[in-house]
Amino acid sequence: MAGDRAWLAEAVRRIEADYNRSADTHLIRLPLPRHPGVTLYLKDESSHPTGSLKHRLARSLFLYALCNEWIGPDTCVIEASSGSTAVSEAYFARMLGLRFIAVVPAATAAPKLDAIRFHGGEIHAVDDPRTVYDAAHRLARETGGHYLDQFTYAERATDWRGNNNIAESIFAQMAQEEHPVPSWIVCGAGTGGTSATIGRYIRFQRHATRLCVADPEHSVFHRHYADAAVTILPEGCASRIEGIGRPRVEPSFVPGVIDRMIPVPDAQSIAAMRALSITLGRRVGGSTGTNLIGCLAIADEMAAAGETGSIVTLLCDGGDRYGCTYYDDAWLQRHAVDWSESAKRIEAALRA
């Protein structure tokens, strides 16, 4: 698409100016009393202007599409998303004066949909989460617009060598800590872009850090990691933890840069989310709970082996977007999520 170069230059300037106005996200130190010599750090991505880790991805996707001249001044921008990416993309679309349509599963938490609309985005809901891709392609054709396609472009839109990506930020902030090079970094996988960026950066910088991906039980990623022949889940099997886990292996998922995957039951993710929220004094989202379960499993192993060191994980988003789901006891009961006893044990482990 032959875009208007003056408009393009102004669009890039606006996004870069927004970045310059934004501070880096905090790294929260969380000692683990039952694991002497092991310290956990939470990279708090909820402090981005749109409230989640996906703010970084949305900015990269827009810059990638702009500099490829896939987006012009009259382009309708479309994305398939479980919510948080679309919230951030709606923010950037409004910044550029562009129409934005989010194709989301009908079960997406209502506060996420409200946030998309708050930033000027439109909602196109589908009953079957597997159809979000086809629906996004169809809307792009019908509107003459551009499908950002986070699931394909996440791993390439971000510069994994540096340029203040999340991995570079983590290592810079860890520089003065007792164990500045983390033994492990733990993250989830939705597109696979974050794990690809972190894994590549670790190798590029020749760090000894290992990368673990904590994956919801009803996700294909950990199954594919164990057996490359598994690329899609049976119909009706889908992750309940919004933002991570997928029914199919996405193009941006790069298993070769991952050292380990830990499947996490949904009830454990919810329990850890609730326990960590009490410990921190503020709510975190479900994917952060998934990450925490992975971290605690690794901390147990390090302590048993007499190892010391640091573990870094991501606080992906705040919990306010899940007030009607993960923080609603009646909703959890209806979905047969038995979390309360596990939450008490995890909270005790964090506070002991």
C-alpha cells in the first residue's frame, strides 16, 4: 500500500513521543522465606498506560505495520485477541485517528471489552474462539483494512537484540541485585512473542539464564513442546486463563529458545493469583498466577538442590479486569474451579 509519507512520519512520531512520555515498568522484589537464598522478582507490566504487558506488543505491531506501509491514514485496523492486546491496540489506533475492530471470543471478560470501547475500539464477538482468525481476515477484506495478526508477527515485530525490549529492561534493572543474572525467567505464552524475545535475548547476550514457559493445562503449547506432532487441541478444549494458552500452535511460538515448560492447572493459576494479590495488597490477573506456580516449582527445586539465585517473572496485568470472573467466587463455583485451599497454602508460603 502506497501510504502518505507525511502522515506516516507523523504517525511514527506520535507513537515514539508516547513512548518517551512513559517510564519503565517496576521490578518488584519478593523474597521467598521458605526458599533461603532464592529471591523472586516481578516485572510489573500492569503500569503501562493500557494496563498490561500487551502495551509493548501493540506498540511494536503498529510500528512494524506502519514502516511496512500496511497502514495508511484511512486504514481500518483489525485484530484477533482475547482482550488485552486489543485494549492496547485500540489506544494506539485512536492516537493515530484510525478505526479499530477487535475480534474477541464471546466469553472475554466484560471489563476488557469496556476498556477496548473506552479507547474507541469496536467489538466483534465470536462464539467459537477458534474462529477469531478467519473472522479477522474476513473483516479486513470487507473493510479494505489491515489485520495486525499478533499471532504471526509478535516474534518479529519486536527487536529481540535490544531497543529496550522487555528482556533488556529486566537485565538492566537486575544489575545491582545480589544475583544480577537470573537463574530463571518465567513467562507465559499467548502469541509466543514474549518468550521468543526473552529467549533470543538471553542467547544473544550469552547469559546462563534459563527460560521457563508456564502454560495453562488446556493449552497446546506445552503439548507441542513435548511432541512436535501435536499442533492443535481437540474441539472444545481451550484455556480458561485469558491472555495465555492457545488451542493451536501460533506462528510466533518458538520452542527452540525455551528451556522448559510447566503445565499449570487452572485452579492453581487462580489460587496463586488470589494469594499473590493478598501478599501485594492489590489484584493481579490470572496469567500472573500461572507464572507464579511455575516460579514456585522452580524455587522448590533450587532449594532442594542447595542452589541460590534469582527468578524473574512477569506481573502481566492488574486484576480489575477480572472482577466478574476470577475474583467472583460465584463465577468460580459455577465453573467448578476449586481454588481456595491451594490459595491459603500459597499465601502461607509467600508470607512465612
